[in-house]
Amino acid sequence: MATQIIMDHNGDTRHDFDAKDVKALLEAERRFKALTGAGFTAATRTASGEPVVTRRFDPTVEETLFFPRLVGG
């Protein structure tokens, strides 16, 4: 089971999906494109645990974290 975690000013929202379920996979990819298109940054972890920014949806990734653009003032 893969998870997409979306951070925002309220905390986080988690969306679990089964990469073997075509409908769920398409919805996860749509969500990825919508969030990154809206300015969110997507990050995953490498096998060694290092965070990496990603710009492509990868259904094999166990966890993707989305965080909004930081705006300074």
C-alpha cells in the first residue's frame, strides 16, 4: 500500500492507494499532477532514507510527501 501525504496549514491529509488497483493508481497520479501543478513540492525517500525531490509520479514509491511553497514575508 502506497501513501501520499499532503501538508498544509491544518496539518496533513493522507491518501492510501493500492498500486495494483488501476482506478486507485489513476487517481493517485491525477492527485500528484494536480498538487505539483498547484505549486506543491513532492518528495520521496531513497533506499538509504535520504529525502529526494521528485517531479514525476512513481507508483512504486511507498510514500510521497507534498508540501506547499514557502512564502516569506
